[in-house]
Amino acid sequence: MELVPDLTVEVKSKSESPSDTLRERIKPLQEKIQLFLELGSTVGILIDPDKLLVTVYRRNLEPVVLRSNDKLTLPELLPGWELAIASGTGEANRRTLAT
């Protein structure tokens, strides 16, 4: 019997070098999320701090890209819960995540 999480979250590390290509660093994370979805996860979330994007993956649906001022909701897992996607970094993000 395999146990698969209902929710998978991957956070891409921030770029440190100009030689890092976005595709090389994002693709393995996307593939990992897709694998978990195929194994039975309900939702996968990919956070890209360089582009300030959150991509939400669901089985059999196209990914949804969230940007600043969008709201992340997971009604299939956490009915009524929402999280505002903050613009920029720093104190604003800490306040948003704390609420």
C-alpha cells in the first residue's frame, strides 16, 4: 500500500547565478508534482520566488498561475481557507502569510 499526500508543495530555490536557466530548475519540480498527481495527490503547488508566481496543479486540469493580489484557495482540501498572494518580498509577505 502506497501513501500519497493530498497536497504537494514545491518551492524553487532563488536564482543565485545568471547561468541558472529557469527551465532547468523548474522542470524537475513540475515533473515531481505531476508524478504525485498521477499517484493520487489532489493538488500540487509550485512556488517560484524569482518570478513571484504560484502555480496550482490539479489532476486532469490545466495549471492555474497566481500572481500578486490573487488568492490561493483549496476548496477540495480546505473548504473556506484562502491565502492572499503578496506582491514583492519582505514585511508584506510575512504579514500576509501570518493571517
